[in-house]
Amino acid sequence: MSEPTLPAGRPLTAARPATGSGGGANLADILERVLDKGIVIAGDIQVNLLDIELLTIKVRLLVASVDRAKEMGIDWWEHDPSLSSGSRRQDLVEENTRLREQLELARGGRSEQ
């Protein structure tokens, strides 16, 4: 009896993923390809009750490397103050200091109870 084959004529056993130490290399290759090319996952979730739409959630997910995202014109993380460090954080520290000084001046004019 002959071994089952795939349409290309290769034995079915050759199509099985490698296990053990070679499996990690395959996963790394797949991850590298996904990050290089990018992948988009889109979906909508809708909750209805008696034909009345109660909730709609639209999910759009892009997985790509930073370089690939920049090539596509996506760079929102560079302008998001909650994600960027440095100048924005320093601005907040300076504003906090200034407000504390103003509070102390306002308290200084009145007697504390």
C-alpha cells in the first residue's frame, strides 16, 4: 500500500511541522515574515436585543514592525504624550512645580486653620 500524498506529490508526513528544536526556528521565521510584511485583522462585534442594536465594537489590529509601520505612514506613537518620554514629561514636571509655587503663595496670604 502506498503512503498518502499531497496534491504536489509529496508524502503527507513531510507536511507535518517539525517538533523539537526546529519548531522554534519556524516560529521565528513566521514572526519575521509577519513583522516584515504586516498583517491586518479586522472584525466587528454587535450585540442586539429584539432587533435593537445595543452595542457595536469595531476591532482593527495591525501587526507590523516599527519600520514597516512608518513606511505605511503610521507613527502615532511618536506624537502621543502618554507614550513619549522626555520633553512632555519635563513639561509636566515644570507645570507641577509652578502650580505648587502658586499654591504656596496663595496660602501665604491667609492664615492656616
